[in-house]
Amino acid sequence: MAEESSNPAPPPADPPADGGEEGAAVSKKAAKKAEAKAKKEAEKARRAAEREAAAGAAGQGGQAEDLAKDNYGKETHETVLSPEAADINLKSIGEEHVGKVVVLRAWIQNVRMQGAKMAFVELREEGSWDIQGVVAASPEGTPVSRQMVKWVGSIHPESFVVVEATVQKPLDPVKSCRVANYELHIFKFFVHAAAPGMLGMTLAAANRPVANFSDEEPSVEKAVEDLNIAAAPGETAGIPAASMLTHLNNIVMHKRAPVQQAIADVRAEVKDLFRSYLKSHGFKEFEPPCLIGAASEGGADVFTLPYFGKEACLAQSPQFYKQIEIAGGRKRVFSIGPVFRAEQSNTPRHMTEFTGLDIEMEIKKDYKEVIFMLEGVLLHIFRGIKERCADEIELIRSVYPSEDFLLPEPGKEVRLTFAEAQKLLREEGPEEYRNVSDDEDMSTPQEKALGALIRKKFHTDFYVIDKFPEGARPFYAKLDPSNPKVTNAIDAFIRGQEVLSGGQRINDPEELKARIRQKGIDPASPGIKEYVHVFEQAGVPSHGGGGIGLDRVVAWLLNLPSVHLAAYYPRTPRRLLP
Ligand code: ATP
């Protein structure tokens, strides 16, 4: 045995002087005893050597060499990963990876030391995709030493790291990680970019529902309270929620929160579904300008800015430009882009910049073609999101609870006229709406009450209201030829909140000028004159379209408390940063 050869037993003791059988027996016994003693000594020496090495590895005494020193530390240009190790994505990890050496680049979400020889780490790659990693010191001190384990324990959460590991199946599923059926046995560990010791907002806090959306700077007490949310990462219970202001002041952690990433993913899918549906229905995409010479929707809600000695405006909608496209011979167009409103509306529904999803199309026979198209694209989005984003919706619901979004059965879409909707409110709505009028626009609480009524009565969270009173629509809305008190204009609602306005536009220049005058506007005023001229230049076919607020669709579909959560960088009267 190795111990015996490296620690040879001492020679047997001399035989006793009197000799004889008894003497021989005694000397045999003594030899055996000596041999056993020698073995024990050798084992003791071996263990002592091992202890010494371990103590050195743990930095006690600092004598022993760290045999794993090349396997951890700050990543540099000299860092070497095994050429055979494949880069892995947590989303696609599977049985085929078990036993294989892989490389993962991820954020440290949590580190837990298990004595001096082992550390458990949670590594998050994107969204909520995380996995458990085990870093265990090897008896030989390499590839993982105790020093390395200790160093791993000192890495700050949210540092970006690169690890090389073997994929293994844990004894029991790892409940705390999304990738529960596999774990990484890590033997190389490098920090690519370190996070500070104290985060402005922990991931756990960032993943809690936003506490309030006020843009007011919080009091000192409130700010301190918000800062105190820096609890242990990964912990959810007992972590106070932060305000939107704290979230935006810590924009990186806000964005890293799995709930925000899921919202962003849903948003991207909504855009994609909008675009693909319209393209498949013959619509062409175009880009309207943001910088324009006069207010596009009139009124005071326009941002102005200096423009080479003159004044320019930021477009309040692509309305006129969509119509110019139709006048210019395009049959069906759509645009996706920023819309600016200088409204002092500090509500969960408003921002000063939002993303408009706009369409405009030629009408062949009836303006209902426009309603069906707008309804069709929204239903396509809702059904597509349910199908494509089931995981994201589940994750978002765990933070912002919501009831299932009810959709109408195909062919049973709910379309009410404004007058029918008001009648429903008068007859079946809350007491305060007993006298609502058919000529006045609805208030927001009224719209919400109607949404609840329609959900109960028709089992849908999506519906269209048509024939808005003429006073509630802009000058370009076409009046109903058979009842000029109302317009061929619609709004669409989800969960009782407006997400779309649209309808038929006036295409006859004389009719248009008359409506402009009726609204108390001079048809020769800047911006309006040029608009009217579009219809005077050549014959323009009947047309209509609509504008959908992307941020609102995302927010109300997911039942978020504010549209600000659906935007990447919400802009409000007080907020221009980040
Ligand atoms: P509201 O009455 O709620 O202020 P609006 O009638 O002014 O909205 P439109 O001008 O018809 O809205 O705009 C079309 C769509 O754009 C709306 O249905 C909504 O989804 C979205 N939208 C309008 N204003 C805002 C805003 N300030 N912030 C976010 N989205 C908006």
C-alpha cells in the first residue's frame, strides 16, 4: 500500500535474550504490534498532511499552493475556457447535455456558502431563466480549491460571470430555479463585470409590483424606505415594493426584473402580430414624420420646438399623413411610431410620448369594412398573445394578478352603438349613471362601468362602440349620412378602457371645410389649409382607419396598474429621464 511504502514500518524489535518457543511467540507478537503501530503512525501522518494542505487552501497559514488559481478570478484576455465546452442557453438545456461540459454566461443571482468546501450559486441568464450551480472543492485542490469556493462566495449579486461546468441531474428538482431538473457542477468561474456591493434596488424588489406611480420626488423618509428594500436576493416575502421613481432611478435593475422582461416580450409580440396581420391583408408600412409644421390634431396638446428661426411641432398623430398616403394612391397603409401629446394628464392612462399603431384603408362599400379590419387585427393580437406568451402571462400574473382575458366567440363580437351603450348603462349600470346622455362623451369611470356590464352580460373583455356623437369626435370624422348627430366613428375597449379610436374620414373637400367651420376652426389656418388642400388636389376615395395605443393594449391586456409599466422609457409631464 502507498502509505506503507512511503512510510516504511520500523524494523522489528530485537528477540528476547532467553530465546525458546515462548520467546519466539513473544517476538512475533511484538513484531505484529510494531507493524500495527507503524501503520497507525503512517495513517496519522497522511491525514496531517491532508489537513495541512486544506488549511493552506482555505488561506489559513497561506503556505499551500492554490492548485485551482487559473480556474477563477476576473476574466481577462488570458482567460482560457476549454475548447470543447459548448455555449449553452438555459432555455434549451436538455437531457442531451447531461454529463457534457458547457459554458454559461449569466448574472449571479444568489450565492450560498455551504461550509468552507462548497458554494451554491443561482445563475440567471435572461428573463426568469435561472439554474443552480454547485462549486465544490476537490480533495486534490484542483480543478476547484477551497480558495476558489471562498472567492465565489464573495462575488456580488448581479455581477456578470462566465462559468464552465458539467451539466448534472440533481437528486431532487431545484425548486428555487426555473431550470429545476439540471444543475451545473462548476469548475471554472470568472467575473466578466462586477456589480457594486450595494445595489440601488435588488432584483427581488424590482420584481415586486410597483408601489406608486407618482412622479413627485419622494420625501427623505420615503426615499430611505425605498432604499431599505435591499433584502437578500431571491427573497420575495417581506420585501416592500418600490415606487416607479425608484424603479426608474435604478433602470438597469428595473429592466432585469423578470416581470419587466416578460412585459417587454409581450409588447414585442403585440407589434409583431399587428404588423404580420396587416401585411397579410395587403397593407404597406410607411413612416410618417415626427417633426411637422403645425399641430396635427389642433388644440393645445402640442409640443413646439425652435426650428431654424421658426417653430416646429411634434406630431400628435400620423393622421394627416396616413390620409395623404391614401390620397396618393396607396390602398392600405399602416405605421408604427412615436406620438407626442403635451397633455398635463398625470393619470395611469397617459404619457406625453407613446407608440401608435395606425392603419388607414380605402373603403369599397361601407365604413364597416374599417371596423372589421380594426377588430380583426386586435382579435388577432389577443389570440396570438394568449398562444405565444402563455409563460410570460403566467409570470406577469404572479406579480400583477389578472383575470383571464375573455374574448368573444368568432362571429359573436360585441358591437354597440354609443346610444345602445348609454342605454345599457342607464338601465343596468350603477345608480349614478341613470341619466347619462346620448350626446355627451363618456367619462373614464363610465367606460369602466360599461366594461364590467359587458363582461357580465356578453362574457367578453373586448368590444367596439360605434356612432359616437358628433361633438365627441374631431373635424375629420365623417358624419352618419342618415343621422348627422352621430359620426361613423368608433372606439374599441379592453377591460373597460379605450385602446383604439377610428372610423371613416371625410374625403370631400367642401364637406371637410364645412365641418372645420362648424368646429369653430378656420379652414385657412396653418396646417389645416394644407390638410384641406390634399383633398382638393385630386379625387380621394372614401377611406377610414384607426389609431391603437400600443402601450395601452399591453397594459390593459395584462391588467397592469399603469401604462407606464408597458413603456420602455415612460415620458410624463415631469419625467424625461432616463
Ligand atoms: P384619451 O381620451 O384616453 O386621452 P384620446 O381619445 O385622446 O385618448 P386618441 O387621440 O384617439 O386618444 O388616440 C388613439 C389611441 O392612442 C387611444 O385609444 C389610446 O390607446 C392611445 N393614447 C392616446 N393618448 C394617449 C396617451 N396620452 N398616452 C398613451 N396612450 C394614448
